[in-house]
Amino acid sequence: MKRTGVYGIMAEFDSVHTLLHAANRVREAGYKRIDAYSPFPVEGLAEAIGFHHDEVPLVVLIGGLIGGLTGYLMQYWISVVSYPVNVGGKPYHSWPAFIIVTFEMTILFAGISAVLGMLALNGLPMPYHPVFNAPRFAFATKDRFFLIVFSSDPKYKPTEVRSFLESLQPRSISEVPD
Amino acid sequence: MTQGPVQNERAPVIEPGYTLGSVTDKISSIVLTRPTSNAWFVGFGVAFLLLMMLLFAIAYLFVKGIGIWGVNAPIGWGFAIVNFVWWIGIGHAGTLISAILLLLRQSWRNSINRFAEAMTLFAVASAGIFPLIHVGRPWLAYWLFPYPNTMRVWPQFRSPLVWDVFAVSTYATLSALFWFIGLIPDLATLRDRSEERWKKIIYGMLAMGWRGSARHWHRYETAYLLLAGLATPLVLSVHTVVSFDFAVGIVPGWHTTIFPPYFVAGAIYSGFAMVLMLAIPIRKVYNLEDFITERHLQNAAKVMLATGLIVAYGYVIEAFMGWYGGNRYDAFLLWNRLHGPYSFFYYMLLACNIVIPQVLWIPKLRSSPVWLFLVSGVVLVGMWLERFIIVVVSLHRDFLTSSWGMYYPTRWDWMTYIGTIGLFLSAMFLFVRLLPMISIFEMRTLLPEAEVKE
Amino acid sequence: MSAAPMRNLDLMTPPVVKTIQQRSLIIGLVFGGIAALGAWHQADEFFRAYLMAFMAWLGVTLGSMAILMLRHLTKGAWGMVIRRILGAAMRCVPLMAALFIPLLFGLRRLYIWARPLDAMADNHLREHLQEITKTYLSVNGFVIRAVFYFAIWWGLSFFLTQWSAEQDHPPMRDNSTRFKALSGPGLILYGLTITFAVIDWIMSIDPSWISTIFGLSFLIGQVLSALCFAVVVERILFRYKPMSELLKPEQVHDHGKFMLAFIMVWAYFSFSQWLIIWAGNLPEEITWYMRRLHGGWGYVGLFLVLFHFAVPFVLLISRPFKRDITRLVWLAAWLLLMRYVDLFWVIEPNFSLTFNITWLDVVVPIAMGGLWLAYFFRNLSAMPLVPAYDVFAVEVLEVAHD
């Protein structure tokens, strides 16, 4: 990876339409390492910047399965193997009663997996990130939309990228220092 | 075509004229720039005093033991369990609003889900206190969890009380996670809007470096939807398990199969009543009538009406089966409710939960905040009485006449109960002051600016 | 208000409906004839099969009414496309009322309380039934209550149909206020009447057993049957105009989601009832499950757990599956069959300690189904598939226009 001292070139947009349009154009122009920033989730934006594989559901599925298995096996082992106690003549292996805790453990593990999985895949928490250096980027959490072409993109050439972005009617363009 | 979009027929979810910027400013300014009013200090002060009363009551309890309460044999479950069920039930509306209405694509939820979720958390916290202090030796409450120990004993998984430990702790954990995940983008907004450095640092740390990347949003939305999908059966299971605490026993009045859905409906009923009791003053005080509109109040009222009717169905079928089933103990329970020493409370319960809320059928009253506030208060009282009837009336006269008794709450019971209201309100006051009480990013998605046209 | 939103799309049902109607009628009559022979020779078995078949088809009828009222209260395009299918099913109430009459000839064969001498012979029942047979479980009471239930169902279906029919002709109108005013109380009435009807017709077969969730279990079963039936019909119509233009994957997706929700609620109610009775383990309650878990019936129960809940649940989690009508329809048809198996498992063990199925259990529901379907398709072809002059029909008609 070439170090240029520049993280990327960032364009600021006024509306979600111009951002979406620009993201599609940039991707179609062959840029691979791009990202877009918006103050709320925009339908189709992730696809527009070429993001397709969302692994969160898989993480949740695995988490849920582990939770459910843990829950049932734990109860089985405790009630049948480790500490068998006769309660009201109920069998040691009282499966109807075990379903409740199995269910709760499934939900607990799946839910925690959803949160931690999402954060981990997103690389959060990450208090410092170069894009925060972009001027006016604070408005990405209010009412502005941003699109960046990273300098690590194989097609990245500062002047070309800048002029290409300029053709997409941005509000402003800036270079983001690394 | 002359008709506009169908939505225009009803009151709007958000009043027209707002932009991404103005929505952000309006909600975040409540936290960041608006001076704290004297009314807030007075309200918080009162709530805080009640919280101190709770701590005092609990401290005295730890010194003296649960003999200071009204519980006795045969009524081993007194106020503690009544209040536990009442608070847990109230919590349910928050999850219902944030999870179930999200899955049903009811976008009107976006302006009330945040504070409804906060309400859930604080209600669950208030609820959680009761079983812990009710166990008699609260310093050993961790025995409820399965952990390897030198005594080589384990919890007994055929008991609904252990199911409750799992259900309530799962519920508390997931509610907190759901709430926090929902807050992250808004915390980032507060980080970027704060003027003072220390606020930037605190909100920045909490926001975990959220920057609104499209990839992040995609995973975020997936996780949020999946959490909603998990929270929906979870919230139903929690009150179901609470109902099992009663129903798997064979005490007349407890052992009945309608309990699970009937408890869940009752929980949502009281929860929406609490949402309305909080939302009506909050929207007035913080001028949020444009975001929490008449439509929200009406929808909440309709949910109350519907769930209230399911609760009424429960009463009808329970009473009918008490007669039809031909079991003398069930029949006596019915008689005892209607004519026994606590009959006044049973009639009060019928009035509060079934009769009075029927005024919500009248559209005019349904859109009047004052009426809604009053009816909600009545429902909260009614649902508390319902749990009182279930716990106390069923226990005080069961199979053996020789073991009949009466239950009278003591001042410590009342102090603990009212004290938890103080805990709940103190937390709510702090919440509206320190965090955005309306989800800013979800409100943005409701604006015309956010619509993506092909 | 402008003129009709879609002048160029014929909203009437395709001619194939007539063909299906005729074939259903033939099947109904042929199987009905065979079943009548059975009624002559094996009257006991006939009436059991008849009760099950009656409950199964009543489920589709009343469930459709319930979903229709729910739609009127909540709106949404998912309901508009199946609205008239549900309406046609709902208008089978008179047919179900007529089909109820033969049951009256089998009361003594089905219900022990209708045979006072037998009830007296059983010590446990005698004590139990003394009061209740005098006041509630009597032939007169049974008939009077049934008339009352059918009157309510017929009344609801009458007004819902009447107001809906108005929306087939100009001018454009908005009947939603009226619909809402009826549907709210209508759903309450449905919930209460079906609960008490099920107590009379099913629960009282074993008069010593009670379960307060029983009515709700039947209610959710009926709604599930109706939804599955509507999906099957929409699939048949999807091959032809106008349904091929109207039905979009989004609406199929919604139907799939409802299906998922309903099987989850069914499982929730069934499990709750089982757990509470299992844990309580009271002799007067657990016997109900003892019968249904032993003597071969347990396998039917296990089959229900797997194929009424677990497998459909896993399938319905998948988003592409829910959106594809050509795949969803198979599950819908399967679940209709499972609804019948569920009824079989609830009703038949009352009469037989060991697993027992007769040819009548197959023939009678087909016979009744043939007649029911013939009547249903007649109802369906009587009205357009979408009320073009309902202001809310725009949401499906406009999409079809694009």
C-alpha cells in the first residue's frame, strides 16, 4: 500500500439523492475502496458502494445455537448427572420444564451475538478515525452526506478523483489527511 | 388521481415543515443547550426523596428482616411479588413499541420508542429489586444462578422461580443492549453538536467512534432488526414465565391455562398506560407536540383498548370455568372474590380495568390528552389491583380452612412500593436531561428529505 | 373523486373458477354419497368424522371473517388483495349453519352429557355433571346457543358483505369508518362466540376436563387455516388476470409473515397449556394428555410438533421463501392438512384409547370440503376480486398499473 499522507478525497453532498447518484457513479467508474456517510440509514447506499456480504445474521444464528445447546445441556447435566433431586415425583430429565431456560438462553446468546457481532464487524469502538479530520464532517451526524475515495484504491490518482467528484455536483471537496 | 397518499387521512406522525437540521437541533438542544428548568429540579427532587425513602426502607429491612412486612403464613407472597409483577408488566410496553412495531413497520413508533425503552429499563430495575429483597437473605441472592460451588448444589430447573431468574435477567440484558444500540448514532450526533470539550469526550466515548459509514449502517440495521426479532418472542416469554410462577402451582386462582396470554395482554395494557402517563406531560413540557402527535396518543389508546379487552376475556373465561368446571375450590375462589373480605378490591379492579377504560371507544376522548392521562392512571391502579387479587386473594383462603388468614400491608410495604416509583421517576428525570429522549436518527428517516426516489 | 382507477383491468374472477366450482361440487356429491353409506353402517364413526370435518371447514369460514375484520381495523395492501377471497369464505356461514343440523342427530353418540344414563353410571361424572347438565349442558341449551352463535356470525358476515358490495360501483366511497365501527365489536363477538362454541362442541365431549386457553387455541387455529386457505386460492388465481397483475411479492411476504406469526402463537398456546397441566399434574387435567400421549396418539402429537410448528417455522424464517407464492403455497396447503391433524388429535382420542383412524375420517372431510369449495367458488365469482370504488383499493390497483 502506498503511503501518500492522504487518506482520501471526500466530497460533501446536500441531499440523499445526490449522494446515492454519486456513489453509483463512482462505483461504476471502477473505484473499489470507497465509503459513504449519512446521518441516517439509506436504503440502497451500501449496495451502491459495493457492499454485499453482511455476516451479522450468521453470527446471530451461531450465537443462538450455542446458547440453546448450552442451556439445555447445562440443565440436563445439573438435573440428571450432577445433582439429581426428586421434586414432586417429576422425572430428573423433565424436558417440558427445561424448554423455558433453553429458550431464554438462545435469545440471550443470539442477542449478545447480534450486538457484539455488529460492533466487531464494524470495527467499533474506534475513537479515532482519519475521516473525522475532514472539515465539516461533524455534519455527517446532522444533515450532510459524504462520499470518500480512499487513497488506497488501486485507481486512485488525486487529480482525477478530484475532478471526477467535482462533476457529481458536490457541495464541497476536501482532502482528508492520514 | 385526486386522492393523496393514504397516510394523509390520519393525523401525521411528525408535523410538516421540519428538516434534517431542525429535527436534530430541536431534540439535541433539549440535552445540550436548554437550561435546566426549576420544574425539573422540583420534580427530580421529589422523586429523589422517594428514592431515599426506598433505600431507607430496604436498609431497615436488612436490619430487621422481612417480619416488618405484612407477609405471613399463608400469604407468603405479599406486596413484593405484586409490585414485581406490576413493574415487569409496565416494562413490556417499551419492548413492544421498539421491537414489535418495528417489525410491523409502524413508523409512528420512531418518536416514542427511545423513551419507552428507557421506561422498560427503569421499570425492570424497579421490578428486579423485589425478588432480591424478598428472598429473606438478599446477600445470598446469587444462589439463584447456577454456578459451581463448594456446597455442590445447583438450582432446581423444574421450578418456575428459576425460569424467572433466566427470563428476567435475559430481558434486562437485551433491553439494555437494544436501548444502547439505538442510542449510538444519536450519541455521535451529540458528540458532534456539543460545544464543551468534556461533553464531547463523554458522548464521544459512548458513541464508540460511530461515523455513519454505509457499511456500518447496513450491519447496524441488520443487527437492530434481528434484535427486534429476538426481543419480540422474548418479551412475550417474560410475562409468560411470570405467569408460570403462579400457574404451575395448583392453588385455585393460579392454576389456569389462560394465564400466559392473559398476563402478556395485561402487561402491555399497563405498559401503554405508563407510556401515556409519561408522554403526555413530557410532550407538553418540552414542546414536543410536533413529534409526539395526537396520532401517537390515539394509537396508544387503541392498543390499551385492545389489550384491555383481552384482559377482560381472561376474567370472563376464568369466572365461567370456575362455575362450569365444577371444582369446588375454584367455585369457592370465585365466591370469595365476589363476596370475601377483599371483594371491594375485586370490584374496584373490574371498574378500573374493564368498565372505565371503555370510554376510549369514544374518538373524542381518545384524542384528549387530559382524558387519556386520567384513564391511564386508572388502568395502572387497576392492573396493580389485579396482581393484588391474584396473589393475596388466592393465597389467603386455599384448600384448608384451618390455614386461612388475612394480609395487611405495613407502612414498610408501602414505603418500599412508593419508593420504587421514586427510583423509576428519578431515572426518568435524569434520562430526559442527559440523553436524547426521541431517537434523532429514526426521526430523520420519517422526513420527506429522507425519501429515496428511483 | 375521479372515476374508476382501473378502467382497463377486468376485476372479475377468471372463468377457471367456474370449472373448479363444478368439479368441487361433483367431488362433494360423490364423496357425500359414500359418506352417507357410512352414516348408515357406522354411525358412531361417521359422527366423529363429521364433527372433525365440520370444525375444520368452520375454521376456514370464521377465520376468514376474523382476518377480514382485522384488515378493516389495520388496513394495508396485504389485506386488500385477499379481501374478496376472505369475504367469499366468510359467506359460507349459511352453508355451515345448514351443515350443523345433521350434527344434532348425533348428539347422543358424541356427548356423554346427552346420555343421562351413561353419565349417571360413572361415579366421577355423576357428581360433576349433576349441576351442569341441569343448567348448561343440555340438548336444548346446546341448540339455543348454537342458533345464537350462527346468528351473530351470519349478521357480521351480512353487513361486511353488504358494505363491501357497495364499493363495486361508483361513486368512489370510503366505508372504512363503518367497517371499523363494526369490526372492533365484531372481533370481540367472534372471540367470545367461538370460545363458547368450542366449549359446547369440543370440550364438553369430556365434560370433566377444562382448560381456559382452549378457546384461544381454536381461535388461532381458525385464523391460521383461513390465512393458508387464502394463500392457496391466491396462488390458483395468480395464473390468471386480474390476480397476476395485483399480487406483488411484498404482499405475499406479508402473508408469509402472518403465517409465521400464527404458527408461533399456536405453538405458544399449545405449549403453555401443556406445561401448566404437566406441571400441575392434577388427575382431572392430566388425563386429557395421558390419552393423547399414549396408545399411539403420542406419535401424532410429535408429528404435530415437528410438522405443524418446527419445520414450517424454519422454512418461514427464510425471506425468499416467504416472498415466492409458488413455494409458499405448498406450505400453506400442508398447514391446512396439519390443522385437520390437530383437530383429529384433539377430538378423536376422546373416543378411542389407542390410535384409530377410519375411512370415514378421510371421506367425510373431503365430502364436506367439496360442497364447501363449490359454495365458496360460487361466492367468489359473484363479486369482483377487488372493490374498485373503495378509496383504499388504490394502493393495490395503482401498483398493478405501473
